[in-house]
Amino acid sequence: MLFDNLSIIDGELAFKNKKATYLTTKYGTPLMALDIDKIRGRMREYLSAVKTYISEGSSVSFASKALCFTGIYRICSEEGMGIDTVSSGEIYTALNAGFDVDKAFFHGNNKTDADIEYAIDNKIGYFVADNIEEVEKIDAYAFSKGVKQKILLRITPGIDPHTHSAINTGKVDSKFGTPIETGQAIELVGKVLSYKNVTLCGFHSHIGSQIFESSPFIFAGEIMLNFIKAVKDTFNYEVKLLNLGGGFGVKYVETDPEIDYTKRIKELGDNLKRIATGLKINLPDVILEPGRSIVADSGITLYTAGSVKEIKGYKNYVSIDGGMTDNPRYALYQSAYTVLNATKIEKPCDYVCTIAGRCCESGDLIQENVKMPKPTRGDIIAVLCTGAYNYAMASNYNKIPRPPIVGIENGEDKLLVRRETYADLVSLDV
């Protein structure tokens, strides 16, 4: 089995020792299930690694955009995680969970005035400011509220980590942040230091996603530490925080490499210490912001097969009762997934098919060229590694309700997010 939370019981696929038929009979399909024990374990691994191999003051923030619902923030709080938020809606969800947003970072390349005011009113810990217009608004509103707001500046280090261009956000030509290479970043720092109602605590960079080696992060860290030295030399001002974002990869299919997160963080920490010593600067506390690598391989989505359409001389289509409404990533990026016939898991994988969603859209596909035992109507189809950017990107296209989320922890299954109803779909209509 690809993941350690999968097994075979009575001839069918089981997730966390819960048979697929048990879960789908109890909760229906489509259904997203999460291995909460694994999520907690990954959070603990990250936290232990950064504090052991970088510094005791270093920390980890969960990237909310990967998976946002009230329960995930409760888990973050219980495990001592910070959070990375990108909207007022994510902040509201965290507050709804009772999360202390003093441990939250608020990202985004175009925060509205309402976003900035909402975050300050709710005592957000840090803004990761993208541009001078944003800093000006933060400074003005902080002054009106009689507070001094902590900020980081988002800087683009110009790194290409060789990932898909759609999820590569560290290059010079990017809608995110201010580039070092053009001289604009150092100019921005000079302007920000003149403001009286913000405190510049550090810098943030993010170079991309699905990165399996430590070397791109080390290279980005070296560029950022050199930038920190340049700021110190130019303005006699030394920041205390360096946020290197997220981006470590996860294994979606057999051909993806395994990754040892602790080993990669140790490699990163050892090199950051070496570089800082060579530059004769203090190593700032480092923040990592994993999202995908915390939750992706803790998730599985279960569907019910409908029609099996065979177009002679062309291809075979297996239609499911979900699709791009709960997983748009194949339609957007042609993202690879492992897909299994959970009902016939022990039978030979001798049937090649395309897994098609139910939406009235020809691009609504989950995966092509899948080898599995030939499905029949009613079989349960399992898509693995769907904990990240699936529920978070779900929509109501074609007025299809979003699926529920079920968490499994300590052998017990529990509903964390209920299935949307048809009444929910029109609840905002007037």
C-alpha cells in the first residue's frame, strides 16, 4: 500500500482500519476522510525538527489555504502550531475555533482596507506585507487604533525550484512580494523603517511547492540572509525573524520520491547556521509554513462509481458522483493522483480508464490512464492523498453540495464538517 493508513479488510480497501463500505454507508459519498493521528504526528515532527536543528525560538505555522475548517485550527492550537492565513475568512474561521491569532500571520498580495481593519481589530499577530500601499494603510489604521502593528515584508528571492509554473511563486516576475534583484526590496525597507506605527520584525519568502530536496530552501535562505545583512549594513537595523514559507513535497503516486522532513530541516538548519556565521550576523528565528506536507497524505476521498462507458478504439470512462467540485486540481494543473477501486482492491488491475466527474464540463476529470479492476456501478472509488487543496478549493459548480469531512483519531470516526444540503445552496439568495 502507498500509505501506512491503508489496509485490506475482507477483500476491500480500509482507511485507518475502517472499511470503505463502513465509511460510505455511514456518511455517504463523496466523502473526505482525514487521518487526524497522522496530521498531529506531522505537526509534531515539524515543530521538533525546527527547534532542535534551527533554534529554540523557531516555529511552524500551518498554511491554512491547504485545508481550512474550524476543526483544523483546534488541532493547530492543541499542537502548539502557528497559522498562516490569506483572507479575513480564514482569520474568522480561526477565531471561531478559539485560536489565539497572536500566533497568526496574515498573507496576501492585495489585502483590502476592510481586511486590514478586520485583522488589526482582532489583534492579528503579524501582517506579511506585500507592498508599500499595504504598509501605508496598516500604519494609518494602527495609528487610529493606538497600536503598533508587527509586520514582515514579503521578498522575492528569484529562485526557480523547478516546480510547475502555476505554483512557483519565488521568481522575480511574480505578483507576490518585492524583488531583491531589482533593488526595490532594499528601497522598500528604507521606506517602511520611517513609519511610526509598524514594527518591521523580519522578512518572508516562498519559492514554490512540491519540493523534495533541501537545496532550493538553502539557496533561498542564503539569499535572504545576505539581504538581512545588507539591511543591517545599510540601515543599522537587524531583523529577528526569517519566514521561509512552505513548499516541501508529498508522495502522490508511486513514482514520487519519499521525503524525510526531519532530515531536510536538519540540512536546512545546518546550512543556515553556517551561512549566518560566515556573514557575521545573528541567525534569526526561522518560521516554516507547511500546508500540503501536513495534511495531504492524511486525506482520502471516496466516491461511488456510476456509468462505465467504453468508446471502442478510444478510451474508457468511469464516472463518479463527485469531480471538479471537490477536486479541481486535475482540471487546473493535471495533478497526479493514485486512484483505486476500493471494492475490488484484491483483483487484478487490468482495466485502463479515465475517472470522470459528474459536472457538465468536458474537462471535469480526476485522472486519466488509471489501471484498476474494472468497476461496475456502485463500486467505491478511492482517490488518495487528497487532504490538501481539495476541500479547500471545492465549489458549488452545477449547484452540487460540497462533501463532508470525517476525522478518524484513536480508532474513532467523527464528523468534522457536515455535508452541504440543497437548502445551504440557496441560503444566501434573496
